[in-house]
Amino acid sequence: MTNVSESRDPADLPRVLDVLRLAFADHAGRVDPPSGVERETVASLQAKLEKEVLLVARDDGVISGCIWCRSQPGGNFYIGRLAVDPAFGGRGIGAALLDASIQRARTMSAPAVDLNVRIELSENIAMFERRGFVIVASESHPGFDRPTNYRMRLQLVQP
Ligand SMILES: CC(C)(COP(=O)(O)OP(=O)(O)OC[C@H]1O[C@@H](n2cnc3c(N)ncnc32)[C@H](O)[C@@H]1OP(=O)(O)O)[C@@H](O)C(=O)NCCC(=O)NCCS
């Protein structure tokens, strides 16, 4: 049984880092430039926790997934680093984390939810599109002359 809740506990961060590394391992060699997840450490997650909301999924008490949310007062909600330990994949945990973050955005009266997705990750783009996100922009990482990211948006309140 999956339970999604906010964590402010630094003791959760080593396992969250493991989940991120396990989940994003599949992206190595698939996305260029490599994911920033490869540079995360417990210390960088600790700094992130001071500015962002961390939602974790737990299965029988074990952290199985995470998503990080940034609430921008009066502005769009931003979500990132959605990750599920592959050992727990395909059981609806990613969808539950996404739904919980969207619910939080609604609670904050955010007009929209934004995320970035690498253009190579067509299965993720399709998953977000099935939930109502649309591509609103393409962006390039520094040093790249082609788009590397899509900015996707779920509009919650019509502008
Ligand atoms: C993307 C991710 C979070 C999905 O987590 P999950 O718990 O396995 O996914 P769920 O079981 O909740 O399924 C969510 C959707 O993804 C689809 N999906 C799950 N695994 C999939 C796979 N291997 N290939 C294609 N689609 C897949 C499901 O069909 C489902 O679609 P639907 O609900 O719209 O029908 C997980 O695969 C992951 O951590 N990937 C690596 C990190 C990553 O890409 N993060 C997102 C960065 S933008």
C-alpha cells in the first residue's frame, strides 16, 4: 500500500538520493547532457529541502519514490526530480506522486503546474500529456545549439 506524504526529515535524504540514482540510471547515455541527478549529493538535497517541498511515496515504510515541488507565490507551481525506484516501478507510484503534487498546487491556488522534460524521453512526455500537460516552450542547456528540454504546463486556472 503506497502512502504519499511530505518529508522534512533530513534522515530520509540518503534513501531519496538512492531512489534518484536508481531511477535516473536508465537515462545515462540516453540524454545529452547527462541529468543533473548525477551531481546530486546528500548535501545538495539538504540545501534543496530548505527551499522546496519534498513529497515521498512509502511502501511498507520504505521510500519508493519522490517528487520535488517549488511553490512560487502568485506564480506557477514547479515540479521536478520525479523518481520511482525501478524495483517499485509500474505500480502507479509515479502517478500517485504526480497527482499529489498537482493537488498541492491546487491547494496553493497556483494557476498552473510547470515541469521540464528532456526531449529524448518520449514516454515521459506522453505520460504528462495524458494528464493534461502541454508543451509550452523548448529550451537549450548552455552550450547546446538544439533544444534539449521541453517546458510542459498543466493549466489549473484559465488565464
Ligand atoms: C517516470 C516514472 C516516475 C514513472 O513511475 P512509475 O511508478 O513506474 O509509473 P506508474 O506506474 O505510476 O505509471 C505512470 C504512467 O507511466 C507509464 N509507464 C510506467 N512505466 C513505463 C515504462 N517503462 N514505459 C512507458 N510507460 C511507462 C504507465 O503506463 C502510466 O501511464 P498512465 O497512468 O498514463 O496510463 C519512473 O519510470 C521513473 O522514475 N523514471 C526515471 C526518472 C524519470 O524519468 N523521471 C521523470 C523525469 S521528467
